[in-house]
Amino acid sequence: MAPDRETRDRTPTGATAATGRTRHRLDLPLPPRRRMIPEWDPEAFGRLSERIARLLGTGRFIVWMTVVIVLWVVWNIAAPRDLRWDPYPFIFLTLMLSLQASYAAPLILLAQNRQDDRDRVNLEQDRKQNERSIADTEYLTREVAALRTGLGEVATRDWIRDELHDLIKELDEWRHHDGQLPFPAVRTEHPGQRDGGDR
């Protein structure tokens, strides 16, 4: 009796049976692993860094930062001693500014890297677009050159008019010379006047 399909799928064979490991199915995703390091979305983090970099690069941020520093210093100098939280060397203010700078610099660099990546993609697209435009221009140039060459062999209205004027002059010269045409006259008949009768 043939073994059941489930039993056959669960039974390890070959190198897997020798090592004692269970065989993983390739048609199913692996279960998520728990990691000690926290995970984050790089795209969302990059967008946040760009927003912060834009804020840090504005005059509004500089004005508000100056106002906060001035109020901090004035309060810690003019306020009563019991209400001062950062006396004269302003160590806590220095620590806060250093902390802000230590976070602002990497965020600005991250935003610049993202902008560089976007510029690189835009330059690549512009380069491809320029290549396509150059190829189209070269194709159109070849087509125009072929049209000019073809038009050089086409009879124009002025050329036909000049040829007709030359023929008329030759006919006039033959008539005045001996009164006869250089070729027999061609008789044109109306379709209704054949055999000498009218229809």
C-alpha cells in the first residue's frame, strides 16, 4: 500500500534525513524571526529626515532658536536663585545645543544623500531622453536629406513651364522656317465623332 501524501511530505529524505533537520517548504514564506534590534521603515525615516533638514535650513528655525537661547540666558541670570535651573556657565544649555547638533548633522547628511540619489536618477533619465532626442533628430535629418534628394528628381511646375515655353519657341521657328511641323499633326477626335458621324 502506497504511503499517504502527507506522510511522504513530512518524511525527510537524502541529506536532510542524515542531518536530522526538517525540510522547509519552498512554496511557503518563512515565519518572521524575532530580532533584538528594532526595525524601521527606511523610506519613512528618510522622509522624516528631509522634513527636519528643511526645517533646520529655514530662517524661522534660526529666529526661534535665538529667541529660546536669549530667554534661557536671561532667565538664568535675572531670575531668583531658587528658580534658576542652569546657572552662569550654562552647562545644560551647552549640552542641549551639542545634542541638537549631534542629531542635526546626520539627519542633514541623510537628506542630502537622498537628494543626491534623486538627482542621479533624474540625470540618468535626462541622459536617456537626450539620447532619444538625438536619435530622433538624426533620423529626421536623414529623412529630410532623402526628401531633398528625391525632390531634385521631381519635375516642378517652373521646370514644366520652361520646357513648354521652349517647345512653343521651337514650333514657332519651324513654322516660320518652312511652314511645316517637324512631326505629323496628331488628329484628336471626340469620342462621339468616330466614323464621321455624330452621336
